[in-house]
Amino acid sequence: MKSQQREHGPTDRELVEACLENSRQAQRALYEKFKIQLYTLVYRLVNDHDAGNDIIQDAFIEIFRSMKSFRFESSLYTWMRTIVIRNAMSYLKKASRLHLSEDEIPELPVQGAFNFTAEHLEKAILSLPDQARSVFVLIEIEGYKHREVSDMLNISEGTSKSQLNYARKLLRTRLATAQYE
Amino acid sequence: MNKRNDDIVSTRLKELPTHAPADGLWQLIESALDMEDAISKRIADLPEYSPGINMWEDIESGLSVPDQSNTKRWYLLPAAAAVLFLLSLPWLIQRNSGIIVETEIILSEAEPSGSQIGNDEADPIDVIENLCKTGTPACQSANFREKFQLYMELDNELRQLETIIDRVGDSPEIIQSVIRIENLKSNTLQELIQLIYS
């Protein structure tokens, strides 16, 4: 496994060590390695490309400046992801976009096959209210637990659960009522 | 009478009618479950996005700029120290019987324009420096100068710790150090005040 990693470039540990020596080349390599995963996450959280780019820029600068505090207790991606999510949440809070919303949604019967694509699903996810979308993305896509999400969003676990249910229900309804080509 | 009523209620409770959900409910539940499954399967195929093409250049130029994030905190530090001191002033006065009301009144008369220790807007160390500028004899003593130097060193050390926290984040050890230095600073400030008022 390690030899495979070597064939494809330096390991995370090697990259971190080089970044700690302020190697711009290593910093660039780290950026290239994780930019798509992290940007995709940020974009899904904030649903805005301009804001997403600003957040990623600030997050990577913070990542390189605070690299000394990374102790390999988690994977490098997990550590970087935490910083990126914190920045995204900070943006949403500053923009006053994190409102709790839980309107009553009627459950609609779904007719026929589920012929929606991943792109349709993405569109439906991005149409969710910010709070519900953040909870859905962090739990269903990123694999966090309600306890972790409640810490990140500064909400109770109960709110995290109800927001996830709300997001799921909205998605079902929107995907069921959408017309697909 | 009451017992009879209870018996009737108990009997009627057993005779309450049952209610069935709507005929189409299972269809709704089933379709919701199927939809959840379909969503879960498509999550793996969700599209990915790239940041802007000039993002690396922006990050690189950001890295070459010195970290300015500490600046805001430097403004807060003297204010925080002043607040800390003002909050602890009643305790300091109570603890140190050497600080007496008459002495305070005399100094207040000598410095009527905002250099009193109790002034809400003044940094305590600035107040002490201003008092020394007026030629207060206590400021000339070696002991006072030593304590003043110690205070400035502690202040400097605290700033360095703030820099470290900003660069690498905090930890319980660093926070403990900050508290320890804050306490030392507070004690040194108290000693300086005692020397002035003695």
C-alpha cells in the first residue's frame, strides 16, 4: 500500500513534514491533492461559488499556518475538513443564513421508477434551507454523527436529528414532484 | 359514587373504538423508503467541483502576507487587563489594608484629569506610568523599577503566547500558561500599586 502511495507521489506524512519546512512545492501538492474534495464540500454547504472560493482560500492559508498543530491523531483529510467546515459555518453564521426551518411538508406518493439522476439530487440538496442542508451534507455525505454536527453547528442533537428528517422529507417531496427529462 | 364512576370509565375505556390509517398510507411509507434508498444510492455519484483557476495564486499571496490576525487581539489585551484589574480592585483593597481612602483622595486631587486607578477607560499600567511621570518618589526605587520591568516582561510573554495560539491553536497546557501569566501580571500590578501608595 505504501509503495503504491509512493508511485503516486509523497504520502500525507511526507507532505506535512515538507509543509512544516515551508516548502511551497509541498503546500501546492497538498492543495492539489485535496482541493476538489474540500471545495465540493464547501460549495455544498454554502451553495455559492464566490463564497466557496473565499472560504477555501482562507481555510488553506489557515491549514498551512497551523500545520504544526496537526499531530496525526486523525487523517490529514479529516483534520483539514474540520477547518474547512468551521470556516463555512462561520460564513453562514455571519451571513445570518443558519435559520431553523421546519415547515409542515405533506408526504406525496411517488409514482413509477425513481428516474432522477445524481445531478437532480444535487440540485435538490442545494435547494434545501441552509441549516437543513448543512446537517444533511455533514451526516449523509460526510458521515459525521449527530453529536459532532451539533458541536459544529452549535445546535442540540435533537435539532440535528429533526433537521435531518426535515431535509430528507423535503428531498423526497422535491424529487417526487420534479419533472425529469 | 366516585368508585362507581371509576368503574364506568374503566369499562368504557375498554370499549373505545379503534381507528384505521388511511388506505394509501402504506404506499406513502413504502415510496418514502424507496426514495430514501434511491437517494442513498445516488449520493456516491454526486458531482464534484473545483475551486477557481487562480485559487493557488491567491493562497500563495495570502501565505506571503504576515499573519495579521493577532492585531485585533492586541487591542483587546490592555482592555482585558484593565477590566480584570477593575473587577479585582475591591478584593485588592480589602486584602491590602495599606491602601487607604485618604491616600486615594490626595492622589485624585493631584491628578484630576482621568488618571485615577478607578477610571473605567484607563489601562492600569498607563495610569501607573502617568503617575510616575509626575515624579512620584516610589517610581524611582529599584524595587519598583524591577517590578515594572517584570510586568512588561510578563506582558510580552503573554503576547508571544497569543502568537503561538494563533499560529498553532491552543491546548490545555498553553491555556494554563496564559492563566498563570495573567495571574502573575495581576499580582505584579498589585505590588506596583502598593509601592506607589506606600
